[in-house]
Amino acid sequence: EAQVTQNPRYLITVTGKKLTVTCSQNMNHEYMSWYRQDPGLGLRQIYYSMNVEVTDKGDVPEGYKVSRKEKRNFPLILESPSPNQTSLYFCASSPTTAGLYNEQFFGPGTRLTVL
Amino acid sequence: QQPVQSPQAVILREGEDAVINCSSSKALYSVHWYRQKHGEAPVFLMILLKGGEQKGHEKISASFNEKKQQSSLYLTASQLSYSGTYFCGTEKNFGNEKLTFGTGTRLTIIP
């Protein structure tokens, strides 16, 4: 089944404890992206990647890191999480190679709480 | 800067029509529409490109006014399944690949 998977789905952690949220897609998509969703603010893009080793900042990249060493994986790293990073996180992928011309397929989401 | 969506929320009876608007202060290359049901991930509806090209579901219609940097999503003869939050996302330039979403429009369809 074609899908985007995220792990974990739920995570409660404490301030300053490094964590990684994994994202994997099995559709051979070039484009992958991370979003956070907060009440009243909609979806905000954190980072995106056009292909392996190519990443770029979205609208809210502060406090996050990403890497794209393999086409299928795009992990989101929080080196020192803070309470304001408590949010619902979505990973998405798309078969786009130039321009966002195709639909994005979203993962199921990861609900992160930072105490 | 996030595009502005209007209305923020709307309640309709089954069979009624709705229009959701998306407006940007900057020139746009493309507008993307997604729907998210409660507790689920966003699902693609449509992409509208500068120059008039569109890609999306047959039952959904939308418009893109490039000069005004505005897009509208038209939902006709609404069904209960149309309920959810609708998001527009905008891309400023071809090849920019950065998508900025609005804050959403919550649509509730009642029987």
C-alpha cells in the first residue's frame, strides 16, 4: 500500500531532551516536507526537500533540523525541544521534480508534547 | 506571510452551496487546496496554476484570479461528507517549492 508513515504517533517528552520523528514513504517521491499544525494557525511548513541531500527552510524552521540521506526517509530532529514546539506534526511527500505541481500525500501525524 | 482565508467558519444544510476564498498580498504561481477531517491528515483537492491549468478532483471546482492573487473553492450541493477544515496553500514562484498555508475554513454540513 502506498503510504507515508510517521513514528512515533504520540510522544511526551521534557524540555531539552533530543528527539527524532521519523518519516518514510514508499512511493519513490522526490519531494518531502514537514509541517506543524497549531490551533488557529493552520499548517506551517518547517522544512522541505526536493531530493536526496537537498533541503531548504520553510516558514518556521527555528529549533528544527532535517536530513535527507535516502530518498524514502526524511527525519525531523529537535535537538533541544521547548514547550513552544508542542504541536501536531505532519510529514508529506509528492512526486514533484520541479515546482509543486502534484498533490502532496500526508502521513498520519505525530502529536508531540514538550513539558 | 500566510494567505487569508474567508470565511473562517460556515455552517450549511445539506444541498446548499458554499464558496471559500483565499487571498494573498503577494503575486502567486500556484494555489493548492486541501481538506482535513477532524483527527485525520489533510487530503488533496486541487491545484491551480498561473496561466489557467488545473489539477484535481472532478467534483470540486475552483478559480484563480492571478491579477488579484485570489482563489475561490466552490462546493455545490454540499453533502455531509464535505464537512471539515479547508486549507489553501500558496506558492510564490515556479520552482520555489515552498508552500504557505492559510489558517483554514471550518465547514460544517448539517442534515
